[in-house]
Amino acid sequence: MAAVIIIAIAIYAAFHLGHSHANYRHGRARGHRGVNLYWSSVRGPWISVPGPFGTRIGRRL
């Protein structure tokens, strides 16, 4: 019985991990990303947020 439960949990987790990865890739392809915080070697710390009409608005922190 324990083996059946462990297998069911593994299948459930694998499905959701794959699905979240697919949603992430689809969102990146369509440009639906949220707030990005990153370090630019030239500009230093940077934040970028979604803007109107598929644009992005970025600013140095």
C-alpha cells in the first residue's frame, strides 16, 4: 500500500513540475513575465517591470 502511495505522489509531482515548466516557457515566449531583478555587469543592479502594450520598463536601483 505504501508503494502505491509513493508512486502516486511521484507521478503527481512529475506532472506538476512539467506543467509549471511548460507554463514558464509559454509565458516567456509571449512576453508575460513579471518583475525581474538582476545585476548587469555594465549598469549594476537593475529592475524591470511589464509596461503597456507588451513593453518593459527598466530602472537602475
